[in-house]
Amino acid sequence: MENKTFSETVNENTAGTDGFTDTGTDGGTSGGASASKLEAKLYLCATPIGNLGDITLRTLDTLRRVTRIYCEDTRSTLKLLNALNIKKPLESCHEHNEKARAQRIVQQVLGGEAVAFVSDAGMPGVSDPGAELIRACIALGAPFEVQPGASAMTTAWVMSGLDTKSLLFMGFLPRSGAERTEALEKAASSADTVCLYESPLRVGATLAELAACIQKRGGAPELRPCALVREISKAFEQCVRGSVSELARKYAENAPKGECVLILGAAPMGSEADEAVNARLDGLLGALLDEGLSVKTAAKIASEALDAPKNAAYKRAMELKGAE
């Protein structure tokens, strides 16, 4: 495929239409020009996650020209459309009725309508309704289009300053039970950077649980990098960086405010992981020996606390004792 500049692509896509169509509040075209008809599709449009300016020109144009808009919450979307000076019929499509709505939306698209779907904020389908709509379109052969835009996941990932080569996105963790334990262990052992969405009221508890999981598998939560990104794209946007242990202590009693994203650094692997475990073993053994415990007792306690091999703990305790 021939490489083209962004401006060349835009010029080709908008040739003959003077760029993006400017429509009035009734969805008609301002100035008497006739708007080109949108192709019959389901258009999944990303919406602002904090700042109204997050919306793209492409999505703005689409919302002005579709026949109707399905949305996660009609009240939230009405506020957005009012701010954008757009009036369109709104219908709800949320987690409780998405499967049923999907059938209706597909039939409308196949019948020749251009229909949009938006969630309350960000990209549809990412910890929000939208995935069922796409699956229904694929199953029944209805065309759809996903329009890029604001995403808390990618913004927080980059803002964290942690590795951006690979990401494990886990969204909101299960609230309790074996599923939550399994998810926490998966995050704690991930070789990729991890992204979690979390309620501000549960941030402290989740960080404490992550620290416990990291320690259980022989890691060092005080060395595992982490970032809390909150209120993305809003007036009080903030990124707090530190170790898992540091942030767990920080938010144990004082919950952060606003919408929160947790970014967890990848678990150290190979020699790096061994160094972290050895550093923790040395620290604990040293403290126990300083308190006057015998080599055997110190090794036993450290082995059980860190789930380290008893022989290795005893050998290291002997080395530390001999170095005194």
C-alpha cells in the first residue's frame, strides 16, 4: 500500500465536501449545502473522558449525521450532545439490555440506517458496553466502524512512565471470591505492564492485596513499580508514582478522589527476580540475626516468611553470620 501523509488522506476523504460537514441542531446542514449521506453502518464512537476537547472531528461529524444514537446513559449523552449543539433521537443500550438492543440495532443497519453508539466516556467495548454489539454485527453480517478516540487505558499507560512494549489490560477486577484471587495473582505475576480500573474507595485494599500476592510468590512489593493515575483529562488530573508497598500505605486510610487507573510494572523475571528475592532474604535474615536469633532459627523464620528454600536460607544466614 502506498504511504500517504495524514493531510493527503484527509484531503482525499473530504474532497468535494469542503471538509467535515457542519450541521445545525436539527442534524441538517448549515448554509444550505447538502450533507453527503452516511453509509449504513453501526458507528462506535469514543467520547470525551474529561475534557470536551477530547472528541475527534471525525466523531463530531458522525454524530451530527447519523439517524439515531444509542448510548449507555441517555442523561449523560444528552449533556454531551447539548454541549456540542447536536439534537438526535437517543435510545439506551447498557450492560443490562445490550444483547436485546444488539438485535434491533443490527436490523436497523441492515435496513439502511446509519446508527451510532457511545458509552458514557471513552472507547465503547473497553470496560463499557459495545462488545456485544460488535459480536452481533459480525454474526449477522452488519457493517460497523470503530472510530478512534479518548481512552483512559492508553493515556494512563503512557503517563505512568512504565514500560510500554506490552500491556495486560484487566479492566475492573472481580469484587470477591476465587475469581478475584486468581485475577490478583495473574496481575502480580505478569511479565507485562498491567492496567487495572478501580473504584477510589477500593484502591488501598487492592494495592494491599497486590502487595501480598507479590510477596507470596517471592517477589518484593517494595521494589515493584506502580502508578495511580486519576481524573484523566480533567482539571485535577494527577499521576502518583511509587512502589506497590508505598502506594498501598499511602491509600490505606486516605482514598484518592475521582476515577482511578492503576498501572503495575511488569514482574521481574530471571536474574532480576532472583536479585529481588535475595535482597529481601538478606534484609530479613540480617534483621533476625541482629536481634540475637541463632542461624538455624533465623533461617527457619525467613524461609517460612518468604517461602524460600530452607537450605538456601540457612546457607545465606551462615554467610551473613560469618561476615560479622
